[in-house]
Amino acid sequence: MIKHEDCFILGAGFSCAYSDAAPGMLGFLKKAVELGSFSPEKLHMGMPETARHYMRESTTGGSHKELAELATNYFGSYEAVNIERLATFLATETSPYRGKEARERAYSDLLLIIADTLKGISAAPRTLEIRDLYADFAKALVSLEIPVISFNYDLLLDQFLFDTKQWRPFDGYGATFSHAKKTEDERSKTALLKLHGSLNWGVRDVSYEDGRTPIELAPVFNETLVPASGVIATDGGCLNINHSWRPYIIPPLANKEGEYGNPLVRLLWHKARDVLASARRIHVLGYSFPVGDFHVDTLFREALYGFESRFDHRTIYVVNRDEDARARAKKFAWNHVQVNADTPEIVTYLESFVAAWKECPTKKARLERRIAGLRAAEHKGSERN
């Protein structure tokens, strides 16, 4: 069980604050066109440049044109459609038109477009100062061993944690992956629980002899975490031309029941509930509390108000530019829970957090500072008496 009085929850806004290349839910495909990962008139190759060493050429078997036509036909424009609504529409299996319109193929294309659009975020910071700030944030997380719950697929924080040399994918995601190789380093100093999957998690296109298709980790290439798309895997975790991966990401579907049946994903959600139940201060950066995400709503309510809740008083710090998102978060402000939404800017919030960490960079230093403060208060009280 992961216990800490602080925890961070990350949504898309965390990545958007770091990079102009990070899209939001609304207008995702428009941003994908700008980045060259979505070509409405062309076949989608889906080959990550950073992992070219591991790849073999293949196509998705579908075309972006089909996806663009479906989005335009049912939502008016692919440029303005909310990616959550589009993904749910394409994945809905009850429609009699799904097979006639190649929605399944379009949905597969959409997953690869999501992966290709997000893969370059780490290398595209808004400024060098912001890059350094996020690097310091990762150092603070491992120094203080603060757990993180993320709903993002991208590898932004993963890479910064990896660069600290105190976090490794082998155990840093809070779960054990098939054929992942343990390094000689000590255990990861914090846990990054990615509840919607990750670009560097993959499911092979050919199952094992026993029929299993477990979630696996893509290898690290030149000290860089790379997407699993196109990466070749074998039973021993090495490279082989016979198998390839597709990224294991849980797209923003309104109904995610099928994906949550995966034992690894289910384990991560259980751990996330433990993290929230154990936290006195919950820092929510860039997560918008969407109305239709009933799983996250249930996760919060069970952790905050259920029998696992461990505090009589706790505070949720909501950092989001979206006024509506801040308002939705305030639905949790009752009983023993307070919601603080005074700081809308993520960069400003991180600057304050990092500055406080640099004053007390370790848990021991923070404890010593608290003890010193208590002793000073006691001494001051005794003088008054």
C-alpha cells in the first residue's frame, strides 16, 4: 500500500502547460493536423521516429480519410469534435452501422493518431525555464516520495522521473509487467499510477501460446522512453521481427468497463484509491473532472468519504484555468473535505511547490522543520506562563 500525506493528480492541462504541442480534448484532431500526425487524405503509417531502430514498416490497414469523413458526417467537423465523444461513438458496438462504416478501423486509426500526436511533447517545452521547472518537480517527487496519479498517456513526467535516476519503469508504475527487466538500481522512489494506460505500454499483435496478450513495457532507447507502437517484442523481452506492439491506452470513452477488466489496470485503480484515501493534501493539476467520467467520480468519493478514508480533515487543491472545471471540483467540498481553487496557473503552482521543496528537500528535513516549529511554539507558550 502506498501511503503519503500528499499526492498529485495530473490531467491534460499539466502537459498543455508544458508544451504548445499538447492538445486538449476539444480540437485534438486539429492539433494533430498541425503536428502532421493526422492526414485526412492519406494512409496512416503510425511509425514513431524515435523508435525507428526497432521498427518494421506497416500500415494500420485504414485511412485517415475514413476517420475524417465519419467525424465530419456525425459531428459537423473533425477539427472541432471532442475526442472523447468521437472515441465513444466509434467504439460503441451496439450500432448496426458500425461494421458498414468501418468504424472499428477508424477507431484503431484514432488510437495511433493519439499516440503519434502525444509522443513529442517532452522535446517541445514552451520555454527552457518551464523545462527546468518540470525537471525540478520530478526531483521533488522522488526526494519526498510523493505518489502521482495520472490520466495522461504521454511520457512527459515519466521521462523527467526517469532522468532523476531514482525511478524506473520496471517498478515505477506500481505494477509488474510481463518480461520487464529489473535494473541494478534500487527500487523507484515514487509511484506513477497511470490509470488510462501509457504510450510505452504495449499489447502484442500475436498472443502467447496460452492465448494471453498481457500489457508489456517498451524498452528504453538511448535513455529515452519511447512509445510501444511498432516496437518489436519477444517472449524474452528482447527484439524479434515476428511480433509488434500497439500502445495500450484507454481512450477517453464514456464507458470503460471492458478495459477495467484487465487485472493490471484494476490493480492500479485499487492502488490509486489507497493513495487518495491516505492523502491529507490532494493536488489536482490540469484535470477537469469531466461530467461523464463516473469511474473517477466514484474513485474520489470512495477514497474521501468511504471507510478507507484516514483523515478527519483534508484539502483538495485544484489548479486549472477552466472556471467550469474548478466549479465541478467543488462538488467534493463537504463534510471534512475542503476545495481550494485559488491558483489557476499550473506553472505558478509548481514554482511555489518546488521553492518550498528546495527549502526542505527531504522528508527528514521537513520533519525536522516541523519539530523545530513545535518546539518554538512550546517555548513561546512557556515564556508566557
